[in-house]
Amino acid sequence: MEDKPAVTEAGLYPRGFPLNLKWNWPLVLARKLVTLNYGRALKADTRTHGKVPVYGTNGQCGWHNEPLVKGPGVILGRKGQGPLGVEWCQSDFWVIDTAYFVSPLRPDLDLKYFYHLIKYVGLNHLKDGTSNPSLSRDTFGAQLLPLPPLPIQRAIAHILDTLDDKIELNRRMNETLEAMARALFQSWFVDFDPIRAKAEGRDTGLPPHIANLFPDRFEDSEFGEIPAGWKVRTIGELANVVGGSTPSTAKPEFWEDGTHCWATPKDLASLNAPVLLNTERRVTDAGLAQISSGLLPAGTVLLSSRAPIGYLAIAEVPTAINQGFIAMKPNASVSNVFLLLWARFAHEDILSRANGSTFLEISKANFRPLPLASPSAAVFKAFDALAQPLYRRIVCNERESRTLAALRDTRLPKLISGELRVKAAERLVEAAV
């Protein structure tokens, strides 16, 4: 096979990097650095349990009892319409036939550096074919990749691991904080634990000033049994429920150089936490004027209302929305965190009111009458005092993770090219984390 590298618009140049980089390290053909090995098929029913992770084209897809590859190692997605995964596994693992596992060919290649390098560059632009596009070994092998000295590779990998570890720590912390908020909501407003405890003469486990806010019995209502003194209200009474629309995409004046966030359900689909900090697209003043609900204030609860129903987030920035949302602007006495968690627990009730032949959708008219047991203003306030700090911590973690990811993605090319030295990058990371 002829050792001919891939040619880009800049000539012989690594794909996926900014064209204005100054390369201080040699550029080496990928086929001279690694071998891509085919995975081995496993029946789906053999991937349901075990201690060995199984990887496919989009990442981990199950567990198995026996390893195929001794870890640590790198797995590259091989075929499929969606994004091809780039994964690192610290332990032994199995790779199925929709992915490759990587074998280094040179002792001066650090595999963790290679993982970060390929994860940044990506694989999707290398796929061939239309009906079932795939990444061939020849196409990958023809790519030019930068190869710094081994100590520099290891230092780069350590810097990027530090950033990724902090981002992952924030993600896990947010999962815990979300679980705490959900548990609190379920206890007070779904299972009615404080009321049941008082009715049975048990300790509520709450401080007296909070326990005293709850009644000690239930009463019948059209909604079923609810705490005494609470009222059956509709979600439309607790929040101003609005929808959105899409300004004509054929009119550039609605979109070009837009400054206002404009959300679609796609913006919520990839969130790690129910926090919307930015949107993929923005509209101009003229585009915003085409949307009857206008620019919704920060604090608005967003619920995707179709294809699928149920993505949830609180907008932390003023945003307009398209027609795929129901937005809830909370009334003065109601917490947006309460509305967020209510929508999560009421998911089945929401779905039961959806209709449509092509895909299910819930209209604002069907959404507003959804009933719930509404507590006193004092209980709302007590819940908010406990739940809001959890949510605000989630927001802080998300903002920090965004900053760290931006630092990683903007500095990584210069770090890998040698334009940004390791010591300078280490100082940037120390300041950020």
C-alpha cells in the first residue's frame, strides 16, 4: 500500500484542526502509528450481564463475561448513520463488529494521548458510503496526525484528563443533587410522607417549624384523597403556559447575526442536567417579533411537547422557543423547581392527554387543565428554601463544566500543535479547576 496521506484544502495537513496552526511536531500517517482491529460479534442476549464492558460504534452497549481485548485501550466506532464513538476503557473489554479496537505500532505513542487526539478530531467526516456509511481502515490510515515527544504526549493527556475528570465529577455531583431534589418533591407532594407520619402519630423527621406547616389528616376531593386544607388546582393556575413558533427560515433578516436565544427540543436533548444556558441558534429582533410568546424570561420551565414529549429544563437565559415546547412561567407564589419536578413526576398524566397521528403531541389547551394537589403558600416557600439551593448548585456546576469544556476545546489544538507549551496550559488548567 502506498503511504500517501490524505489531502485537505490546505494540502498535506491534519484534518479537524484550525488551518492557521503552527506545527512544531512531526506529522505522521495514522497507519504508521496504530492498527485498527475489527471487533467480534456478540449476540444481544449475551451482552446483558457480566463484568466486562462491551463496546460498539456508539460507545458501551452492554456487559459480557469474557474480555476480547486487554485494557486499557481505545475503541473507535466503525459504521452507522449516527456519530462514531471514540471511547477509552481503563479495564479489559470486548468490542463488537461495529467498532475497532486500537493497537499501537510504536513505543513512542502514548495511547491516552491518541484517544484525546482522535476524540477532538472526530471520525464522522471520514465515513464512506450512504446507506450504511462506515470508516475504513485505509481512509483512517491516510490521515496525518501530530506526534510530539512521548513526555509531551503524556503531559498533554494528563492536562486533558484533569479537565475531563472535573467535568465528569460535576456531572455525577449534579446527578446526586437532582436525586435529592426529586426525593424531596416525591416525599412532600407525591407520597405525602409528612402528612402520613403526623396522621399515624410518627415523627416527620422534619424540623418543627417545617413539620407544623403540614396537616395531620387527608380529605376527599375530585382529585382523590389530598392533604386537608390543600386545594385541587390546575397547572394553568400556577403558571402562565405559552408556546412558540419558528420565524421563516427563508428570510435571512430573521436569523443572520441574531442575538436572542431561540430554543428547539434538540437543545434540551443533549443536556446533562435540566439547565439551559445557551441555544444552537439565535434570532434577530425582527425574528423575535414573529414569535407571539416573545422572549421568555430566565427561570421559565421548558417542556418539549412533541417528538418526544418530556425533555425538561429551566432556561437560565432569556430565550424564545419554537413550536415544539410548552413553556411555564411560574406565578409569584410558585417555584420553577416545583414546576420542573411536577412535570417530571406527571409525565404519564401528560402523555395521557397527548394525541396525534404522525407523532404524539400535547397542546396547551390539553396541558393547562392538568390537576394537582396544591399546598399552602407557606409549604411552597419551605420547599423552595430547600430545593432552590440544590438547583443553583447544579447551575453553577453546569456553568463551570461549560467553561472547562471551552478551555479544553479551544486550547487543545494549540497544545497538540506545540504552539501552546505544556507549562502554560498547566497554569490555565490550575486557574480553572
